[in-house]
Amino acid sequence: MEQMSRRNLLKKTLWGSASLVGLSAMTPLYVHASMEFKGPKVPDVDAVKVSDHCYYIPALGSSPSPENYGMFSNPGFVVTPKGVVVIDTGSSVQIGEMILRQIKKVTDKPVVMVINTHYHGDHWLGNHAFVAANQDVKLYSHEAVQKVLKTDGGKFWFDFMQRNTDNKITGTVVTIPNQTLKGGEVFGMGGVTLKVHHFGRMHTESDVAVEVVEDKTIYMGDMVMRRIANMEDGSYKGTIAGLDSVLSLPVNQYIPGHGKHEGKQLILDGKEFMETIYKNTAKYYDEGLSDFEMKPKIMVEPFMKNVASQWSGYQSTLGKFIVVAIKEYEQSMF
């Protein structure tokens, strides 16, 4: 009984510590916590090579679940002469550790930089693993990421992933980025050039994309994807304008935060999806239709019927997208 009490106390302490917001580089907790109370190891997923320096690790599903350990986004990394730059770290310390294992299969160079593309938890909760491996590693993000995670965002995303994976991210500590990006930064990495782009509010107000200039490849985060996901933090008009800006870049390979890498058609389809919803929502709103009345009309639009209907989440989430579009259109009128 005494042994069980100690175990329960440790488990409670680990849970409480992991949920705290504003903590970063919590290496002591990671080192001393009993491994019995750490979630299971995530199976290895081999990295996909996109170009000379660019890789990503494909997601195990389109939404977090116990079966995929919360591995439902695409962590990426760039191998440069000065070291490895990781772009998004997944939903847990366990996923972060898996990323490190895959990097070692490709190169023996150390991870020198981590960039989180935005504040949704599947793109930064794995930061913990990189700080545990190297306490001096720099964690970069847009300033809005740090602001959100230092309030209630860190706890929200930890709890969300813990709940949806049946506690398989246990042991993960909220580890907030410690370096700020605004967009426009250029990092020279020994002959490999990384350009950071911020186009305003798209999927969130904090989105950054990372262009690897010599490879003509760009990591898009969640600015575009063949997936009907969370739009509540984003903007239709902002996304449409941002994707126009992306199309003007000298890039031919696009790595999304979810789904397979593609050529320019990914951006064109992402833009048309947003335009189809927003323009039709505005039209039907002016005609006095409710969101329920709009949905079947929007679903028979050629692009929706022929392309978007094949995307994950289409049937279950399209209605929420229309509600968000209505709110944005209403706000635009004031």
C-alpha cells in the first residue's frame, strides 16, 4: 500500500508539473521522473527526403488518437553544414524523441535550432525532448506563440493531447519557445539559407513558413493542407492573401503540417477551397440564409464536390468552417 501511495503521489506530481504554463527547459523534472509514469515510446517513422537538405516525418493519422500516440502532424528537419534545424516537434516528448532518432539515421550533426510554426499543440509540445537532449538549443517561434502559451494555451494543448491520446503524452512538459520571430529573418547555415515568412493571420495569427532557398522548398505549417481542421483561430481573407504571397515565391516543393508534400497545386487548391467557402458564405449571408441553409449549396460547388470532398474531416467539420466564415464576414462589415 505504501508503494502504491508513493507511485500515485509521483504520478500526481508529474501530471501537475506537466500542465503548468510558462515553464520551459524543465530538464530536472524529465530526468528525475520515474519512467514508469512516462507515456509509451512512439514507434519509429522513417523520414521522407524531399530535396537535398529537407526532410519530414509523415503523420500516423489525421487526428490525435491513442492508436497514433498523437502523431498526426508532420515534423520536419533541414540538414545543414552548421547543424540540423527542426521545424515543428510534434505533440509530445515521446514524439520529439522519435524525431531525434530519425535525424540520427540521416546525419550525426546536432540539432542547433527548433522552429515552431504556430501555437497549436501538435507543432510544439515535442520541444521538451530537444531541450532534454541539449539544454542550449534555441527554440524559435512568432511572438504570438509565446504570448498564447504563457497564458492558458500551454495547459489547454497539453490537456487536449493527453485526453485524445488516453494519457500517452504523460511525461511531456510544456516547453515554450525562447527566441522570437517576426517574419523576414534570414538564417545562413553554411551554404543553406533559411528565410522565415509571416503573412499575417492565416491558420492562426502566429503562422510562420520556413523557405529553404537553395532547395526551392518551403515548410508551410498549417497555412495549407488537404484537411478540414481547426479554423477558429484563423482568417479566410488572410489565408487567401497569404497563399497568394506564397505563390510568388521561387519555390516548387511545399511541405504542409499535415498530409504529403506536393508541388504548386497544393497551394492553388488550398486557396480555391478558402475562396469557395468565404465568397459563397458572403453571398448567401446577404441573401439571408442561415449556416444550415448555406452548407448544402456550398457542398455542390464544383471544387467542393470534385476535390475538397475527398479531404479528411470534410463531412464532420465543413459546417464549422461555414460558421467561422460567417463571423469573419460579419466582422468585415463594421
